[in-house]
Amino acid sequence: MSYDLIVIGAGPGGYVAAIKAAQLGMKVALVESDRVGGTCLNRGCIPTKTLLHSAESIRNIKDAGEHGIHISNLQINIEETYAKKNEVVDKLVQGIENLVKANNIQLIFGEAKIINAGLVKIADTTYETEKILIATGSKPMIPPIPGSELSGVVTSNELLAHPNNYKKLTIIGGGVIGVEFATIFNDFGCEVTIIETADNLLPNFDSEISKKIAMVLKKQGIKVFTKAVVTSISNDQQLTCSFTAKGKEDTVTSEAVLIATGRKPSIEGLFAADLEIKMEKQSIWVNETFETSIKGIYAIGDVASLGVQLAHLASAQGVNAVLAMNQQPPEYNLAIIPSCVYTTPEIASVGLTEVEAKEKGIQTKVGKYMMSGNGKTMISGNSLGFIKVVADAESEKIIGAQLMCERATDMISEFTTAIVNGLSISEVAAIVHPHPTYNEGVGEAYENLLGHGIHTMPKKR
């Protein structure tokens, strides 16, 4: 029972790291307490996006009349929608298990406890290993709201687990999880209310995006309260959220309350009682090679102190951590990580915003293109949206981009490539984008950086 590496957690960080280690010739064991794929595959990214796709189909059918296609008697079967979600998840889980097996990785199911550097206990068996990689991910964080333990108050885990036919849903938290679930259940015909403590929804994004997404959601029929604090949840036939918004007390009733106030590292029971490991806030402290304060023990993803809680970042960190274990240079540039939100329209961001650049003392040039002038956007009927590109005024290198438009999550990688490779305004503007595509908007934003935009209306003097 001896290994070169034991990876604890088979999510997108853990299983990718395990495969990379096996490819480098290490003898690897991968430990998982539930199903491979972790939160992202089983209780997060994939099931949520599958439901969002179903929601988008509903919306397209409802809007089909604008294209001369008239459909009556639309029926939504939530059980079948969730069955499709489960089918997608199961196929991907099977695919990961096959990858693990093909790379000769020992897959062990059970709760792992780190006894010390080089020793991991699973059930009644103790395993020896040269190195340990912690990739146990995160779990929903429940704020201390009176009544949060009531039946019907759920996290994203429970909301994704079982189909439901809610007519009214209250969401506490207007971050990525909150706005995506609001979009899903609104399209499913549910009356949705979002309560967010910050000044705007998606507070970690560009302020223009944060303000416009609130406008979009309200237009779709979703009630939005910002600068609002929930004081209690009670149950009198229906759940009632009492909250204070902008100094005024208010209430909202619903069949269910989704708590979407963030996630915290999942490390309960992971370490032996006498094992002391350095923490940073609630996360495990790691250095630039992802090694913890205990030599030979590494941590990546949501559980580690470096970076943000994103599946693609966890995977990249896992690869870089394994390479560091083998005295090899990193493969991924972790300084530039794109973020995506799957609302309608989609949202994506990478690098610096105008405000962040200003805070760093960087003078900027900004190129912005309103997607209302884009042919594909007109065809789809989603005219509200924009692409904004931020460049360093002195070096003229691209340093950031913020998108709110159709296919934003697919287009953001072009900007990530430009930033990572230090491309200048003139270099990116030289790229020819095919017509007609949403991606033409990227080229227009670049041209507006140069002041050459052809399809952008000139400002009135």
C-alpha cells in the first residue's frame, strides 16, 4: 500500500492532477468519498449548465413567434429535464472513471484522513506515500440566519438533486450561483426573488455588467433587492424571508429559499487531531508551488489559499503542482484566469477592469462595442449587450476584457490569449473575424480601441 502520490478528491483539480502524475511515471492513488468529478460535475457546473440549456430551449420556444414560428400548448416536464441532467452527469462520470483506469491510477472510495506527511488512512487501512495532494473542493456556506435550518431552505446541492415544481423561489445571494439559478427557475415558470447584500448583483464583476444584469433580470420578471440583508426566515404555511433593503423592512414569501451566499473549503475530518497545518482564513495556506506548511503535502483548488473558486483554475493548479513535485516548470500561466456566468445574455471577464487598472495606477484605453449592431445578435433577438476591451495606454497591450452578450463564455478565451501573450492593440486588431458571427464584435471592439471602428455610431459632439 505504498504510492508516489495520493490525491484526495477526484474533482476537476484532483483527477486531472492524478492523470498528469501518472503520465509522468508516478504510482498514483486517487481517493474520493462520493463520485468522481467532484462538485463541478455532480453538484455544480455541469448539472447547472444542463438545466440552463433546458431553460434556454424554453425561452427560444416562447420567442419563436418573432421568427414566424408559432407553437401552442408548451409543456414543461421537470422530471424529464432533471433526467436529462442526470444522463449527462452519469456519462461524464463514467468517462472520468475510464480515464483514471486507463492511466493505471488506483481509485479508492472512502473518507481520507491525513495522519502525517506520507501517511493517509482510509477506513481501517493506512497507506504510505511520498507526496499527498489535497483537492477536496468546497461546500455551500450557510450564514447564521435564524430559520436557515427550516425545511424548504436549501443549498444548490439539494436544489440540483431532486426535480421540483416550485411556483415561488427566494434566492439569498446575488453572485454567480444566485443569478444562474434565478435564470433557470424563471424560465421554468417560477416567480423568483433575489436578495443581495452588496450594492449590485455579481459584485466581483465590472460595475457596468453588475448594473445591466440587474436590469436584464428585472425585465425577465425576476425581482431584485440589493443593499439588502435577510434578518430571519420563518415558516407559516409558506417560507417568509424578512429583510431590510436600503433602510426599509420588507418580506417575501415562497415555497423554497435557496441560500447562495458562497462556498467554503471542505476540510472537516481531513487532518489528524495532532497534525498542525497553516491556514489562511478558512483555506489551507500554500506557497507558489502549492506546497503547504508541511513538506510533501500540497493543496489545490477551492481548498487552497491561491486563486479563486473555479473548476478550470483547479485543473490548471493540479497540473502545475504535479510538475513542481517532479522539479519541472509550470505548464499554465495562472495569473490570467477567465470567469464566466451563464445568464441570458452570457457574461465573461478576464484580466483587469477599468477601475482595477486605475487602482493599480495604470492609465488605460478602452474600446467598447455595443452588440445591438451585430448581425448575429439581431438575428437572435438579444440586442442588449456589449464587448469592452481594456488596454494599457502606455504600452498599448491588452490587459482586460469584459463581455455581456451571446456566446460571451466562448469568446473570452481570445482575450485571455491576447493578455497572456502580451499582444498589443495593433496586433489583435489585425485579426480578421468571420462574418456573420458574434465574434465580429470582438474585432469591432479592437477597432474602437484604435479609433477606427466602422460599424460603431460616432459620438455626438
